[in-house]
Amino acid sequence: MKLERYFLKPGELMITEVPTTVTTVLGSCVAITMFSERCSVGGICHAMLPQGSSAQPTEKFRYVDTSILHMAQLFETLGVKKSEIETKVLGGADVLDRANGSSASVGEQNIVAALKTIKRAGLTIVASDLGGDLGRKVIFYTHKGLVLVKRIDRRKVEVPDRTSTKAPALLDAVAKGLPSAIP
């Protein structure tokens, strides 16, 4: 079976019945996946900030709360019962400085918002990979609900010296360990 491929950028959301591999890269952002085996529907969002109740409609997927609620609503529209939705939550790493002396990082705030919104929406989390200080590369197989996670350490990425005529090759972010699958 040939799979469609898509790279999900921050602030985007995708729901599809077409078998697709969706890749995204997370730092403090969170990704939420939803999957219905019965309906063969998979969805994923890449949310950047915890709350966006006053967000413009065109920017609502930038926010954890509005993305999750919108995805849940679309799944219901497709005939998927909440009890059938397998929800997975990923990301929320502590990779940014705390804003204005806040006690919680953006990543921590995103995690809290995701967990509260998922509970409020009546969804069940079947797996998660949250927090820490490493980013993540996420690959989501929409037709199976399978999520692969690879931890990436931005501190180990070599950046070429732009003044040098012989810059070192750019490396992909060096992963700590092997990719882990979240079934």
C-alpha cells in the first residue's frame, strides 16, 4: 500500500480517512493524535500555545484547547463515538526559557492545557510521551493509529560556520536512543 506523506507544521491540524504518514517536530509544542479503528479515521494537531479562546478562526489550531475540541467535534461529525477515539498526547518539552518569571514553562503549560481539555472533552488517553528537555520527531500512521517518537537533542545539532568555505555537513538532530513506538 502506497501511503500519502505530509509534514505537519505548527498551528496545523489534519484529519483523514486516506492512509497517510504525518511527520512533525515538537519542542515545547504538543501534538495530539486521535484514531478510530472502526471508521479508519486518524487525526493529528500541532499546537503551539495552551489557550486560544479569543483566537481568530484562522489561527485556532495554534492553540491546544481549540485544536483538541475541534478535532473531537470533527470525529463526532464523522460518526465516531468518543469512547472509540484513541487519544495520544506528545511533546511539551522544556526547551524555551520561562516567560516573565513564570513558574511553568510553555511546554508545561501546553501539557496541562492538553490534559485538562482532553478530560473536559470526555476523551481517553491511551498513550503519552510528555515533558523532559528534548524535542521529538513524531511520525503518525493515520490508518493504524501508530505513533513513532524519536527524541532529538538540539544541543547536538552541528550548524555550519557560514564564514568558512568548508562548512561541516549539517546533521539531522542526533537522537538519544532508538525511536520508540507508541502502539
